[in-house]
Amino acid sequence: MNKKLPLLFSLFLCLPSCAPGASSSTGGSVLSNPGFELGSYEGWVAEGAAFSFATISLAGSDALRLRVEGTFYYDGELGGEGATGTLTSEPFVLKGNGRVSYLLGGGKDENLCRVELIDEEGEVLLSQGNILFDEDFPSKKMYRQHLEAKQYVGETLRLRLVDQDYGNDGYNYLLFDGLELDSTLEDDLGTLLDDAQDYVEKAAPLISDTYRHAYHLMPPTGWMNDPNGFTYYDGYYHLFYQHNPYSPNWDTMHWGHARSKDLVKWEHLPVALAPDEDYDRGGCFSGGAVVKNGSLELLYTSVSPSGAQTQSLATSYDGLNFSKRSLNPVIPSSLNLGSGINDFRDPFVYEHEGRYYAVIGSKSPRGGGLLGLYSSSDLLSWRSVGPIYEGTETGGGIFECPGLALMGEKAVVFSSPQNVRDADKASYQNTHSVTYMVGDLDHATGNFVNDGGPGYMQELDKGFDFYATQVYQEEERTLLLGWMNMWDRSNASSAYGWTGEVTLPREITLRDGHVYQEPIRELRDYYRNETEISVPSGTSTTQLPISGNTKHIYAEIDVSSLGYGKAGFELFASQEHALRLYYDGAEGLLVLDREDSPFPIVANTGDGEKHRRYARVEPVDGKITLEIFLDVSCCEVFVNGGYYTMSGLYYPDEEGSGISFYREGGSSSLSGVAHDIEVGHEL
């Protein structure tokens, strides 16, 4: 949920239907340069600085978001916000249906910035400002609008753009493109939700396949962070996520949406939520989902323009379209059990014994973080129950993205605490982490008794990229997944128009106070081309008879004679680079090492180490077991039956598909099996 500054995303387009020099010619009405596709004002008469040559703009990296058609458009901001003037088209005889359609943006004052239809003497017949301009929360984009001029069919007319706004306090200019006469084009609604989906539909086909996964969920375009609202509804698993459709960098948050029959093949659905209400203009932040009497309910953090955080509700009866409740926000900041109106977020919602509960992260008045419990009978009227946990482990941060699973008679409380550190290099080495606590929860008071004692937390994943888990409980199993990425790290995929992915869904069990994680059983349906792998005892690295970047590998490594040596795998290997995963006998640690990467992933300054992560692993009967999943540019490892997992991104070079059994010193052997994973369609 941390706010990140954007990087550059280059996505250049020129739609084939809008080639330079195209004219508006329908029903006999003709203009020679209606969309400025000649790269000039030819066919128009420009007067004033607002319509200088510099304002003919070349569509660039933000063309889709601006909703530009073709290569050029008019951008009045380039003339200066205080600039004024007029731009008048060549004369035309209005024919056909008389509908004059265009893309129009900006225009803070519709009386000063407007489009006019004038006759041969210059008399104004019709005039319109940007009727879709949102004065409080504007965005720089154009919407298709029109003038209905059928009463003037047969007359000789001109179109005139007018900018008389001397102001310089934002959007005191026009954007204009795509003029069409005798138009049958529909007007745009001008809603943020429609804008987002329109952008995704246009941008997704332009996204490069480079580094795109085969069986991990990722955004169709733009940025993804925290998964949200993991649930099952109307025959599908549904998963939502924090989403900026317009850029591969964090910005004002929407909710992306996908669904799946089997948790492996995911179908992208329309954007579910956009920040379009007064209480959530600052973003629709993370939250959860619950099914109630046939409806799918989303409880999310609504952020005001000032940054104040509250919790709001959106409802769907078809699993596709969501309506925000008129009573929002349903959990106001006055119910915050913590402190600070800007740190009250990420509700995890669930039903228990006929009531609805939400666990929400905030800051403790005594310093550190706090997890609060809230209760409701109808999801609309809530009360504070009590704090589940508060502690100073996070320093100045909070416990983000909480979750809760009732497993047997125990409650397992998950969260993503910020800034937790440990001197042990096998613990808490990321900027932020995911932890869990096991104990007894009293739903009447919120009192949580930790089996491990006050402040005892266990780290869930020992890799590089794992944050913001979501939990969903079925009758027979508990499922968990997380964001496979991390704040403040460089990311190779952003150069190709997207950032972020979700881990494999995992089946979790609680054994002796420890959460075990296993890959979901549905994945086995996609295993192909089984190959046995076996390497006898020795000390040298051995090339295996398998290769590829969408693989499943199950391996037993005998380290009983390893001594102080190392044994494991080289993955995504080329002649020069590889991702290494090995057991270090000298330290008793499993190591995930991505230092030898063709694309160096620059670590956050708060990370423990830049290029390695560690898990303290005890061999069983002299062996360690590793279940490895490779997917184009990521790796997930399940260690010793899921006692630990290690998740991380890795960006191989074009030849990076080799797999070797890596040995350095000592003696070890390998036995196991490998499969290709073939999903059959691209996510």
C-alpha cells in the first residue's frame, strides 16, 4: 500500500485508421485536416498564443490515457495555461445527420474554454464547454462529445475553438482531437471506471510477451500490488488486486479483477473499482471480500484526497459489476482502535457464527503497529471489538494487509509488518515481510492469546518477493497467496508495460504450531513430459537432461556427505548467468542467490542483503526436499514438504533455459522428477 513514485513507461501508438492526412468525410461533409494528422494547422486559422504551432502535439507514451486518436492532437497546455486565442476550421457544408462529434478535454471554465459552431458571418449558433470536466478532481484526458446541429444541415459553417481563460491554476486550456461530421459515434460517459477499462482493452494487445508468465496471474497492463478479496462466488474463484491500469508504476489505486475455475487459468475481468467518490478519490486501497445472501461484497479502504483512510463497501449481484453503497464509508475513522487517520487500512473480512468480522491494520497509540477487530451483523453498521495485537516490531510502520484463518481450534493471524529486522540473516531480510501468529481468539472481546508468547511471530516466506497475503477458507482446505514483488526494487518487466504478479495459490495446514505450505493440487493437471532426474554422489556440477522456463521439479538432495560444501540447482542458466538455489552445509542454510543475473535487481536500502536470501533448514535422514516452480521470470520453492517457501523474481537472458545440479565441495547426490507445465492459454 506504500505510495511509489512513477518511472517512465513508453508505449507509442498510431492507430491505422487515423493515418496522417485523414479527412472527416461522411455524408458529404468534408474537412481536410480534422484531427491535425498533417502535423499542422493546415485547413484551420489560428489566432493567439493558445493556438501556436507548438500546441500541435505528437502522441507519445501517454497517448492511450489521454485517449488520443491517431498521431497528432491539440494540447492547449503547451501554449501556456494563461494563453488565449481561437482556432477556426475551414468552411464546410453540413450534411447528413448534422451531428458534430469530437474529443474534448480540459476547459476548467466552460464559459471561457469552449467549442463553437458558427455561420459564415461568424455568428455563434451552438456552443459547448467540456461538460465532463470534474472541477474538484480533474484528469488530463479527452472524452468524445458532440454538438447536435441537424437544424443547420445544408448551411455553410465553421467550427471554432475558443480559449479566453487567462488563469493558470490548472486545466485552463483545451484538449481537442478526432473531429467528425455526420457522426454516428457514441459519446463517452466520462467515468473513471470506463476510462480504466477502455485503456486496458486498448493497451493490453500492445504489451510485449517479454517476461510474461505462463501460469502466474499478472495484470493485463500497468501496475499490480496487493491481492485483494480472494473468495469463491458463482462457480469461480475471484481475486482482486491493487491496480494502476495506466502505468507500470504505483499511482492512484483501482481494483483489478480476475476469476478462475481452478486457480491456474485466470480470466481477466473488467476493472472492479475506481476512485470516483469524494471519500475514495485518493485511491481504492486494499481490502477483502465475502459472499452474503447471493451477493459478492467488497470491503475496501477508501482514501480521501487529504489521505484520510476509512472502509467502504461495494456490492455485486453478478460478480462483474460493483456498486458502492450510499452509506459509505461504513467504517469511519472514528472507530479506529489505533491512531492516525492516515494509517487505518486493508480490512480482511470473514463470517463467523452468523456475524461478519474485519481485521484492520493501523498504528498503535503507544508506538508501532496494531491489528484491530471489528464486527457487524449486516456489513453496513460496524462496531470496534478490540485490538488483536499491538507491538513495536514495526518501528514507525504498521501491520499492513492482515488476514485470519480459523484452523481447528486455533486462529492464525497473518499480516505484513513494515520494517521488521533481525540480526539473523535467515529472518526478516526484506524491506517488509509477511508473518503469522498462532493462538486463541475471543471474538467477543478481540483478545488474542499467542501460543508463542507476547510478540512471537513467524516469517512465512524466506525469499525476496512476497508480501500482502490473502487467505480463503473452503470446507476441506485453506488457501493462501501473496504479491510476488517488493517495494522499492527495480523491475525489468516495467520496461514492457507491466509490473507485479501473484504467487501460486498454496494449500496451508497447521502442524505443531507451524504453517506448512504446499502447491495447490490443481497444478498437477498441467504437468506434461515427466522426466526422472538422477545424479550419483560426486562433487562437480552436472547438466541435467531437462531445460525450459516453465517447469516443475521435485528433488531429494542427499547432503549427508556434503560437509562444508554446497549442493543445489542452477536455474534459468545460460553460459554467463544463472539463478542458484543451494544448500550450504557450512551454515545449514538453503540459499536463493540471484546475484548472477543479466538484469540486476537493485535492492531497497532497507534490505538485509542485496542478492541472497536464506532459510535455516534441517535435513531429514540426511536429505532435503525441494519442490521448484519456474515460470519465465519467477521461481517459487517449497522446502521440506512446505515447512518454508522461498519466492523470487529473476529475469533471465534469451538463452536462460538450462538446468544443472550445482555442487561445490563435499559430496552429494540427487534424485527426483521434472515436468513441463503447459497451461494452454496466456494469462
